[in-house]
Amino acid sequence: MTAPIFADPSKPLRIFVVENHRDTLEYLQMYLEMFGHTVQTADSMTKALATLPRVDCDVLISDIGLSDGDGWMLLHHLQLPRPIYAIAMSGFGMGADQLKSQEAGYRRHLLKPIDPKELDAALAEAARELMAAR
């Protein structure tokens, strides 16, 4: 794996990942932690809705197809104390799917299998925006 292209790698992100496919969830968590990010996870929309509002995260990465709902519903129902940089991931990459993600509030819609360079670019953008807001 190549080094990420974060704006400031000395400032790791706090990332929450929602994915119901165990292997994908474990891979993403290992990949992100390898670069110093703090990662919390949930394997369902229900668990994410219960946990995410209580943790302080900078970035949400969520699968669209979840076992008990979808990532669009998740983002719609989340009530967070501050905005979060949200990244959708899905096996569905048609224009309508990407538009629905954008309308739901996702900043990026990444197609599975996730290209690490695309993920790194999205996280770099999130890091730059977070630094600019501080």
C-alpha cells in the first residue's frame, strides 16, 4: 500500500465506518489505522445510529447497502452535534446512485471495491476542510 496523500499526516482523522460485510469492514479499519487514524465501526444502520452521535468523529464512511436499511437513510436520520464529512461506498455506481448520495449529504460516492487512491483523496479533502475550519 502506498502512503496516503493527506494534507497533514501529523493530524490523523477520527473516522467512523459503517459496513455490514465483515471482511470489508476489517480491511478498511486496518487500512485506516495503518496511517494513524482512529477508527470506530458499526455493522448495521441501527448500531451506527445508536453509536455515532455519542462519538466525536471527523469522517463517516458508510456502505449504502446495509442489512437493516441503507446509507442514505442513515445520513438522513443521524442527529450530530456538528457537520461530518460523509463518504458513501457502494457497488452501485450509476449516475442516479451518485446523485442520491449527493442529495443525502455525502460528499463523495466511491465505487466498490474501493480504490485506495480515491479513498486517500477523499480523506485528504476532509483533512484540509477540517484544518481550515479550526
